[in-house]
Amino acid sequence: MNFSHRDIEPSEKDAARLLTLATLASVTTACVLIAVKTFAYLNTGAVSLLASLLDSLMDAGASLINLIAVRYALTPADRNHRFGHGKAESLAALFQAGFILASSAFLIHEAAHRLLAPVPLTKVNSGVMVMLFAMTVTAVLVAFQRHVVRRTGSMAIHADSVHYRADLLSNAATLAALVIAGQGIPQADPVFALLIAVYLLVSTREILRQALNELLDRELPKAQQQAITEIALAHPAVRGMHDLRTRRSGRTPIIQLHLEMDADISLNEAHRISEEVETAISKSFSGADIVIHQDPAGVAELQRWQSGE
């Protein structure tokens, strides 16, 4: 997902409100689903329902971590954290990935055991009703999370949304397993449980990739780097640009670059040009932390010549 293009950039206060609401909604949804799925599992004994219940338990733990992480990430920068606390969201995403991997491993074990020793299911109607309810509640939550991600670009909420989108499919699989098993085919229950586990494992890749990219200070996408370059070079007083370095910390893009200007202009003029370029970049990368170094024109070529490149 491209976090740099959002519907309408919210104020910091509105963003904080949206993020807090999204995390509270996630925790509340997980707790409600745990209660109804526990009831359904005790009534049916279906391993596919156990899979769905385990996933909701993992959701509750992950959502609670998200709640704490997002609150911490929203804490303003301080003397010891000059770039803010945004990477707490990436750490929360890593925890979520761990939860998914652990629940998938347990689910595969249980489903394999049930596949070798099938157990006829009874009272599947209660399970069917619970899964229909779970799908409705989850769909509402996912829609709200997508809205929040579009407005804020939050990685933690995005990771949570990916998890709950996987839940929608796993809930649908559980529903299908209950219906088929209720028709006298008990093997459908563990088979669908295995499919759910595999899907959960696959969904972990996106969360891990985005979290690790941020924690390891991966550069912003090439398209965004090109946009920064074009904005900087568009200023009539800029003669060149080099040493562009970018990364992201939570919701904050961090951009560092060197501008080349005529060697005979004053320091005040160079500072004014840099501020104008910074303002132009900020319009496309709202909230970015931008550092610009001024160089006389031609310095980059001179440095490359001296280094033998």
C-alpha cells in the first residue's frame, strides 16, 4: 500500500483520534468474537471453529499491542527521540506477525490430528449463525480500518487490517466447513482448517515486509524519490541535487538531500532557496522531516572526480 497518497491529510489531533478509535474498535471486536466463537466451539466441537477462535484470541492480543503501540507512537518527539516514536508501530506489526505464525502452527497440528481421526459434528447450526455474525462484524471493522489507513497511513492499523481481512476469508472457510461437515462429511472440517492456516501464513509476508523495511530504514519507493528530485530541481535557483537519503519513521517520512546553487550567492539567499524547496516538498510529503544541505554548484562532480568514480 502506498502511504504517501492519502484522501485528505488530517490534522495531528484528528489523526490521533482516528488511530485511537481504530485500535479500540479492533480490541472490542476481538473480545466480542472470542465470546461468541467460544460458545459455538463448545457446542459443535468443530476444529475449524477452534481455528477461528484461536485466530480471534491472537487478534485480541495483537490489537491490545496495537493499542499500546499506537498511543506510544503518537507521543511527540522528545530530547531522547528526536525523530519521534513512530517505529513503535512497526514493532507492533512484528508482534502481530509472531501471533499469526504461532496460531497457524498450532492450528496445523490440531487439523492434522483431526484429519487422521475424523470426528462427526453435531449442532452445526449454532456455529453457522455465529460465523455469519462474525463475518458481518469483521467486515464493518475492516471498512473502518481501511478508512483510517487512507487518512493516516498508519502501519500498525494497516497490519491489523490485513489480519482482519484474512479473518474474513477464514470465517468464510469455517462457515463452508461447518455446512459441508453437517452434511455428513467430517473430513471437510480439518481440511478447511488447514487451508485457513496456510492462508494466515501467506498473509504474514506483507506485514513482515513492511515492518522490516521501516525498522531497517529502507529508502522510500523509487517513485517518491523521483518526485522529491523533480520538486527540488524545479526551483529556478537550484543547479543540481545529490546525496538524497530517505526513510520512514511511523507516519513521518524523513528526507535528507544536498542542493547545489551558484557559488557567489549569499548565505541568506541560499537559506531562502532551501526553505522554498523544503516547503514545496512538504506539500507533497505532509509531515516530513526534511534536512537540506547547501553546496556550491559542481561540488558533486568534483567529489566524484576526487574519489576516482
